[in-house]
Amino acid sequence: MNRLYFDNACTSFPKCPGMAEKMAQYINENGSNINRGNYEMAYKTENVVFDLRENLSSFFNAESPRNCILTSGATMSANMILFGMLKKGDHVIISSMEHNCIMRPVEALKKSGVTVDAYNTEDDIEGLINAKTKAVISIHGSNVDGRIFDAEKIGRICKEHGLLFVLDTAQTAGHIEIDMRKWSVDALIFAGHKGLMGPQGIGGFILSEQMAKMLNPIIMGGTGSFSDLYDMPNVLPDRFEAGTLNIPGIVGLEHSLRYITELRIENIRKKEEALVNLFISQIEALSDEGLLEIIGSDIPIDKRTPIVSINMKKEDNARIAFELADKYNVDTRVGLHCAPMAHRSLNTFPNGTIRFSFGFFNTEKEILLGARFLSAVCGRL
Amino acid sequence: MKHYTVTFYSHYDALNLGRKLKGRKVESSLMPVPRILSSSCGTCLTFTAEDEFVFDEELFGRENIECVYETSGSSYELILDYR
């Protein structure tokens, strides 16, 4: 039985066509580091990294390519921003749907005297602002029910109140249009291996000029520049890129971002919306029958990413997910999805949900088959 | 024609200037910074241009470069210094 891969919110698969070959070519035929050696192959690699920064800057409409910082992914980026920005006495506002990549750093910072409040809807934010509030830190798209927060509205509130705006786009980059400058985003966190179709282990963050001036580095080391000094350089991107970067990952992401740009986000969006609509329409009967609950079924299609979470009413979620995988080769993700706060907000804690997350390479036929197999494990075929 | 060597604060800036010069039909080369100029292990950029070449603010601004030297053999005459 062919594999049905519905775990794209975890990591996209398949990856962008040609990406693996590009990465293998770099490893087999070049292999040089950047910012260190002064020879042709090193310069060739530096040009790929330069291209990626330029393309990321354009893709997210950032202020400057030099402010695109490459890291191992969204989690490392979130840690670098939160620990580099906050100090004792600061207050921050987060959403009630945060992933642990924000929650765990925030929880650690609470122990050092940072205070935190959470909003349920964007309308709650202004009521939570106090004299110590420094930033709003928000997930853009939930990795549990797929809801998309209104980043433009949050950015407007932040601007009006002089707050920094940190946006986690791990679940939205590559799925919907994102505009840093229009939305007044000060720090945008992205993962390379999800909607951007790149390999695991590469991601980053992008800073506004204002944030670039105030953020402190938390990881120190060699940068290949200012080598005569013990302090980290003040110039970007070097200030936040100590040590050797994941260059095979950069080569892969540079390729996949180019692919997505040519494909155009609106085309990806159109297809993914159609897949979600189709899946929900196919499983609504199971919901009507009281066998399962579709989490966030009231979220409009244009306000959600290609994620559908369900909660079994009469069966154990883990057993159903296992049966889908074992009998029908359907890959989903069951549990809390590293987002206990989101599940608490949705009243699905601690049971969690079965999450179906689709991607651009899924087909209508796969969606229909997936819904049919779900019906089968529910005993309705 | 004159020969120039430009030093930078980062590799990013060196590549950036190389690309912008190319856009103005000026070919350049990246090379290690001569130790006589800096001990900062960086990359410099060398190029040859007409005598009337202008070091405008857009390409050679304080934010983007460290120094520009006019080069002749192994001698370097400092003509722009933002240190």
C-alpha cells in the first residue's frame, strides 16, 4: 500500500524536487566552509549563502538581507531572540496557542523575573499591556488546529504602543504570504524544513533594523571576521552566527526557496486550501455521527493552515493513529504536538488529538483515500 | 587605470560590493586581506577602474566598508578610512 504522508506540519515530505541532489553535489564536489578560507570554492559557497539571504529578505519583505540570520531552526532562533532580548523585570505577551519552542524559553525566563500574559484573541492584547511590557511574541499559525493569527493587526497594536513584535512563522512560512515590513514585525522566526520544503536542521530569524541594534548575542564564537578581537562583532549577520553553519542545509534551503518563489505562494495556498476543504467534507459525516470531533471546525478556510486535528469520541486517539499507520500506511501525528498550552486552550489536554497535516505535494486522491481509511478504522466501511 | 583594495567589516559586505560593482560593469576579485593592512583575517576586494572612478556613498558608505587603498605593487595608499 502506498504511503500517505499527512505529517507535513512536523516536517514536509517529499522535499523540493532536486534539493537532495544539490546538497549531495555541494558535499561531494565543494565542501568548503564560508567566511574562513579565501579560495574559489569557498567564495562559491559564500555566494550561495548570500543568495539565500537576499531571497529570504525578498520572500518575507524584510528590511535588509544582512539581517537574515541562519540557525539550526525555529527553536534555536526563538531561544536566541528571547534570551537575547529579555531581562529581569520585563513583561511579554504571548498567545494561548504557543508551541514549546516559545513556552519553554518563556518558562525559563519567568524564573529569572520576566512576567508573562497570554492572549486568546488579538482583541485581548491591548488589555494585557502594562508599563513593563516589552514585546508581543506570537505563533502565527497554530501547529494544533491550524488557526492563523492576524499578524497585521498584532503588528499595528505593537507599533501603536511602542512594543517589539516577534512572530513565529514555523507553520505559515511557505503556506501563506508573509510581509515583515507591512506587519511591523521586529523578529521573524522561520523553520526551513516545513512549508519551505528544505532539509531539517536549517532555519533562522530575520530582524528589523530596530531589533538588530538592541538584540544581544547569546552564542559566542568564531565568525571569520574581527578575528583579532575577543568580543563578538557588532555587524550582522556575523554578530549572531558564531561557529560553522549548516552549509548543506543552506544549499538545500536556497534551492527550495527558489522553487517556492517560482511556484508562487498563491498557487500553493490555493491547492492546500482545496485539500483541507476536501478532507473536512469527507470526514464531516463521522463528526455528525458523534465518532470524532473536528478541532477548530469553525475556523474559516482562509484563516487556517493545511492542518486538521481530530479527537476521537469513543476510541483512543493513539490506537486509531496506530491503526491508520499499521493497516493503511497513513502517517499522522498523535498526542500533544509539543504544544500543551494550545491543547489546554482547546480543552484537548492531556488527551491531545490526531493531526492530519497536508502539503503541496499531497493529491486529492490521497486525501480521499485518507478519509476513507479513517472511516474504515472507525468501523464505518 | 588605477588599482584599488577595499577592506570590510564582514564577508557579507565584501560579496555585496563585488556584486554591486559587477552591476556597474567593474570586475573585482576577492582575496585575503594583506596582513600589512589588517590582522582581522577578513576578505578584501580588489578592482581596477578608470582614473575618474567615483567612490560614491551608495557603494562605499561608512556602513558598508572599512577602508579603500590605492594599490601600486606592494604599496597601499589609504584614500578612504572609516575606522
